[in-house]
Amino acid sequence: MNLTKQALPLFENIQRSIFQTLNSLKSSLSQTQQAHAHILKTGGSNDTYLATRLLSQYANHQDFDDANQILSSTLEPTIFSYSTLIYAYSKQNLFTQSLRVFAQMLSHGLPPDAHVLPNIFKACSGLSLVETGKQVHAMVFVCGFNLDSFVQSSLIHMYIKCQNIGDAHKVFDRLAQPDVVTFSALLAAYARQGCVDVAKKLFNEMARLRVEPNVVSWNGMISGFNHSGHYEESVLLFQRMHFEGFTPDEHSVSSVLPAVGDWENPKLGIQIHGFVIKQGLLEDKCVSSSLIDMYGKCACTWNMSKVFHEMENLDVGACNAFVTGLCRNGLVDNALEVFRQFQSQGVELNVVSWTSMIAGCSQNGKGIEALELFREMQTAGMKPNNVTIPCLLSACGSIAALMLGKAAHCFSIRRGISDGIYVSGALIDMYAKCGRIQMSRLCFDRMPSKNLACWNAIMGGYAVHGKAKEAIEIFHLMHRSGQKPSFISFVCVLSACSQAGLADEGCKLFDSMCEEHGIEARMEHYACMVTLLGRVGRLEEAYNMIERMSFEPDACIWGALLSSCRVHSNVSLGEAAAKHLFELEPTNSGNYILLSNIYASKGMWTKVDAVRDRMKAMGLRKSPGCSWIEVKNKVHMLLAGDESHPQMAQIMEKLNKLNMEMKKSGYLPHTDFVLQDVEEQDKEQILCGHSEKLAVVLGLLNTPPGAPLQVIKNLRICVDCHAVIKFISSFERREIFVRDTNRFHHFKDGVCSCGDYW
Ligand code: ZN
Ligand code: ZN
């Protein structure tokens, strides 16, 4: 029906209709097709003008197959025929196709004109093909467009987008009369790269040439400085803008607020908030979201909630900022509650909303919730992106959910985002935390280019696996590749040395850090060194190092010494460390337990009692041991002495059987690590309840024989569990990976990768 209606005018005055159709911006695709049919029928297809008009119509309707067909069947295509198609492709960001048509055009012997070139530069920048861009740049010279301001400014934009700011500036310097747009683009680029002085010089140059900056020039610099971490510059520029009589608009405010937040300067934030209210900018959604974000970063949760709740219309950007702000301040439960409210209120949540919530859970120790949210997200039909996947992978790593982590890896391959630098870095980390260090290495080796985070991730992975040799190897490899190590790199490699007891190697690295790399030793490095020396029994040396520190040692340092004293049953230094710890963190029950364990190992039961009484008097309880294990794509959490798990009866039965077997083979339980001074029989019972053992047995019951198991524990693994799991690994012929707070234990054939040294 519709078609006949549209076709009627064609029959009335065919020739005229065809022209009208071909020249109108409103012609439909079917009208174009009808016109095409008539042209073919009447033998007009050799007319280059008609063919080009048809091509343009098809290209406008994104019917690229027909457009290409017309181009290839046109006898004498003109520059206009090609540029029409190139333009249409560029508009749709189909840059590869743009360049293909451009190559066809050149091979037809047609030189580019001032209309084609900007589209080609856009394509080159879209594909980051700076070399191709340079070749076309040469053509600009040959064809004499080096004075065409339109072509030149597109060239500058290309170089800027390809991060080649030096060449952009060279082109810029040859401009006869740079305009405000080009100036602004170059200024913003320098600001984004953090070249404060050059940007300022250029800005003065602009004044000298009497080019008046506009709001865009200011905004580009404000957001550029913020992007490159020059928060103060960003804020100063905002103030200067205001001072020089330019009224900051909503973009200026949304650009400066993140800088205020990152600078953590709530006072200034409140002032800008006042300005926002005065200017009536509060209704702008971006401004409100930036305010929420700023208050979140400044830990002003009260102001943050106030801005959010006073918003008249709920906007998804503000909702996301609010959720992120709550999570950032550790209020992840509130964030979850708010997130659920948004869902029930029908707020159209986007991929950022889901990703923020998943990231919040993952960063706040709620790995299981993060995985649950990801499932929900998929059910809701929301496609995860290259930010969601790293958050998900880090959640998988934190609870050693290897199967789910692998599923996320497959997912990222299917989506074609597995090679991105963030996803790759997260994969390295996830596999390492799930006990598969070889897989981490595979992911690492496959990366075409590596950033600092990836180098650190693989070294950190080797460190928790106690593979010091490999970590040091990577460290040297990184050095040779030209990547400078950061202080984190040294934390990774030093902690690897400490896990493996490579004291001399570690000391050498520690010295080279300050002397060769100019990195000052931080608290983390000292903690590694104390552990390193402590582990090999050089406790006095460790203690002397602490004494020589130029700043006050924190609880981590004394904790490292205390743990080492526990390993070597050193009462006097243990007491010294504990004294400091009881002052620094009086409510951390772990310290009291470590000290009492030192006493217990020497049979000093009166002292054990004294520590226990002190804990009791302060109302402290041993923080419950807790372990996680993934069985059939579900993560189970087991608490020490907790009987609520539905399979608990089976677990106890299996554990008793294993105990009998162990006794037969001459195993004696290590009862010194039970805090209470109770009867031997009871001690054994208490040891049985340790969560890591329960988790391992749960794994044995629910997986096929021979399948490897992985367990994580929130505390350090105890000597007894370590011995029991070693036995299980040989008796049941299983590989068992246990990650405690400190490192990985890989049990196989009755031995552990740590060499009983942790
Ligand atoms: Zn245990
Ligand atoms: Zn071990």
C-alpha cells in the first residue's frame, strides 16, 4: 500500500521525480531503489552525475553494498563520487572502509581535495594509524593544501588524537592565523599530558596574538590538568577563569570538581558548591553527579547524601556516583541497599551502574556478592564491558573462584576484550590468586605490550607462590625492557625473597632500591625486610633494622617481627614486639594470640593464661577463622567450629576417618597451637574444627577423585592444618592449593611448596 503511494508520483512525471528523489534529503531507501530501477531501465546508468547522486542516497541510508556497487560500475567516477562514500563511512566511524575507498580513489589517479582529506585524517586518528596519517600528510604538501586552514586543523587534531603532540605543534607553528579552536585543542592536549609550563606558554602566546580564549579553551585546560593529575593547576585555572571575567559554565564546574575531589579539598568543594547554587547550575545532571563524586572522594558522606537526596529528578549518572561514593567510604551495605532501591524504582541502570556496584563489593571483601551481581547483570541483559571484567576477575581472585574466573576469561575472549591491558592485568592477578601461577605467566607472556601494573601483577603472583627465583627473573626482565620499577615492584620482589628465605638476595635488592633506583624505602619495604630477616632466624638483625628506621614503625612492622618470633619461639623479642603492638592496635586479637602461642610453644602456661585474661578483660575474642572453597561453580564459606553447613555431619565423619588413617601412619596432632590449656582429647577436637580443614574435606566429598582443590583462609594456616593437608594430599592423591593471608601453599604428594616455611 505504502509502496504504491510512494510510487505514484514517479509514474506521473518520471524524469522530474527521479531528480527530486536523488536530490532530496528526505528520500526514503525504497524511493531511492525505485529511482535506481528507472535509471537502469532507461539506460541512464552511464551518466556519472546520476550515478553519483544515487551513490550519495544509498550512502546516506547506510546501504553501503549498493553504494559500493554503483561506485564500481561507474565508468568515470569523480572525486565527488569517492568523497561521498568516504564521508558516509567516516560519519558512521567505519574508518577502515573509509581508507579502503580512499586507496581506490588514489589508484584511479584522482588526487585528494580539501573535502576528502579531513575525513581521511579523522579515519587515521580513529584507527590510531599515525604512520598512514603521516603519508597522507606528505600528500597534503604535494597537492598544495598546506595553507588550507580546514585541512591543517584536521591534521593537527589527528596528531593530537594519536598522542603525537610534537608533530601537532609543528603543523600548528606553520599556520598563518591559528584560530581559537586549534589553540584550544592544542592547549587541552598539553594539559592532558601534564605539560604545565608549555600549556601556560601557549596560553600567553594566544593573548599575544589577540586570539580571545573562549569557554572551551578554559574547560579543555581545566579538565586536561585534572586528567594528568595536576589537581592544583586545574583548580587555580578555574579560579583564574572566574577572575578574568569568564563565567564558568556547567562544563567548567564538572571538569574542576573531580580535581577538587582527587585533591581531597572539601573546603574548596563547598565553595564551588555555593557557586553552583548561585549560578543555578544545580539542575544540570553532570554538575550534580560531579558534586556527589567530589564529596564522596573527600569522605563527606553527609554532604554527598544531601546533594543526592535533594535532586529533583533521579538521574542514572548521579545514582552511579552515589553508589561509588558510598562504596569508596566503606559503606558497601548502604550502597547495595540504595542499588536495590534504584532497581525497584525503575531507574534505568546502565553498564556503569552494575560495574560500580560489582567493583564496590569486590573492593570491600564481598566477592561472593560481586559474583552474584554479575549473574544478575547478565540475566538483566546488560552487556559487561572492559571495566566490568577486571572488577569481576578481582572478585574471583579474592575468593579463589577459579571456575568462575575461567568463565570470565572465556567471556572476555568471546567479547574480544581479553587482550586489553586492564583485562590482561586482572587475568594475571586472578590466576595467581586462584593458585594457577603458570596460567598467569601464560597471560603475561601473551601480552603484546605490558604496563607497570602487569609487571607488578606477575611479580606479586610469584611472591604469594613463594617463587622468589622467578620473581627476581621477572624483575630483571622488566629492567631490561626499559620499564622503570615502582615502589610496588620492590614490595613484590622483596616479599618474594622473604617467602623463600633469600635473605642475601633481598638485602641486595633493598640496597639497590635506594642507591640505583632512587626510591626511598617505605613502611611496606621495611615490613618485607623484617619478615625476610626474621624468617631465617636473623631476629636481632631485624630488630636493629627497625630501630634504625627514620620514621615510626607501624603495626605491620612489629607484626612481622612478632610472627617471626612465633616461628622461632623467641620469647624476649616477641614480648618487645607485642608491647608495641598492644599500644598501636590494642583491639587486634591476633597479636595476643601470637604472643600466647609463643608462650604455649614453650609450655609457659601461666603466661598464656595471663594473655588470655587480658583479652577477656578487654572483651576481645579470637577472630573466627574462615575459609572459602569453590565447588561446582558455587563458593562455600566455612567458619571454624561452625556447624551450620548442611553437609557438616558428612564432613565430620570423613574427617574422623582421615584422623584414624593419619594416626595409623604415625601422625601426632600439633596441639601447641591451640590457645586454651585444655585436655589433650579436647584440643584435638578443637583442631578438627579449623575452617581450612573443613573446606578441604568439603571439597573431597563433592568433587571427583583426583580433582584439584583450592581453599582460601582469612588467617594464617596453622601448623596442624598444614600437616593434615599434607597428609590428605598424598593419601587422597589430590593437589590442594591453600591461600592464607600470607602466601600460597601448594600441597602435592605429601609435601608443600612452601617447604614448611611460612
Ligand atoms: Zn588449623
Ligand atoms: Zn605450606
